[in-house]
Amino acid sequence: MIKYSINIFTMSRNKIANEKQKDERRAQILRTSLLLFSRKGLSATRINDIARESGISQGLVYHYYRSKEEIFTDLIRHACENMVAAARALEQMPIAPEQKIIRAVTVLLKGLDKNDETSWYYLLIVQAAISEAIPQQARELFLLSNAVQHEVITRILEEGQKKGSVKKHPAADLAMVFWTAVSGLAFGKAIHGESFHMPDPEILSAMFLEDRTFSR
């Protein structure tokens, strides 16, 4: 009985270790692919590029993904799910709308400044938005995510306008400016890397909020 119990324990431990290794390899494939796709684009990136840069055999890459298109779609799905979840969580916070805008700007700019992968994801999303070479599923994921994020920020801005804390311009237009500004900063970070100076979040927040919001 004791020997049987030990064997069960060993098998369980080995299974956990194997699953951990699989997760680590998948994460390495995704991170390497993210960097290559953001720099070279989907069309110019090959599976053997991903295998070489990630230090994993080409055959093993195919064990996890059937094609580079499937990897690209998985990356877009991951990015879109995170952004939609963050947008919805922001909207549900029990704080004033102007504080939601300040928080969104601060968190987004901090993420771009501290994590290179964040700017790489923005470059990937641009491909999903404008390239005809990307998988249809990836494009659909982007369009849905983009619509949700735009709608959330629009609603927050509208709520702020009712309370007098947000500037009186069409809320949908302000939301478009919001996301365009964030994307532009992401591109700057991706292009210039560590030398890029991220501006004070208050500069961006001030584009949307009335002056008295900052003096409270």
C-alpha cells in the first residue's frame, strides 16, 4: 500500500512538472512570436524564425500550434480579452468618472513605460486593424474588442459631462482621441525603446477633463 501511494504521488508530481513545462514552452513561443510579429509582421515571419529565436525545435512549435496564423490569432485573443476585461472593470469601479479617466491614463502609460511587451501588442493590434494578410478570426477579435473599449470610454466621458468634470465635446470623438493618443505613445515606445520618455499622465488627462478637476 505504501509503495502504491508513493507511485501515485510520483506520477502526480511528474504530471504537474510536465504541465508546467508545457505552459513555459507555450509562453516562450508566444513571447518570441509577439516580438517577431511586431517587428517583421506576420507575412515576413516564418515558423523556423520563431523556433530559432525561442530555442525550441520547429517540430515542437508545431506540436503547440498548427501554423503561425494560429499563433498570431492566439496573441490577438489574449490581448483583446485582457483589454476588454480591464475596460469593463474600470467602468464598474465605484469612483467618479473623472477619476476613472485619470486612473485609465495613469495605468495605461505606466504599463507602456514599464513593460516592452505592452507596446509590442499595440503594434500587433495595428496589423490586425489594417493588414489584409492576417487571419479573419484575428480581425474579428480586434473589431469586437475595439468597439467595447471605445464604448466604455465613451460612456465614462458622457457620465463625466453630466457632472461637469469632462469637456463638452462629443463623447465618442473624445474617446477616439483618447485611444489614438494611447496608441501613438505605444508606437513611440516600440520605436525608441528605453530612450523614449513617457509624458506625465496629467498631460493626457487634461485633454479631456475640466481644469477644476485637478484642483480638488
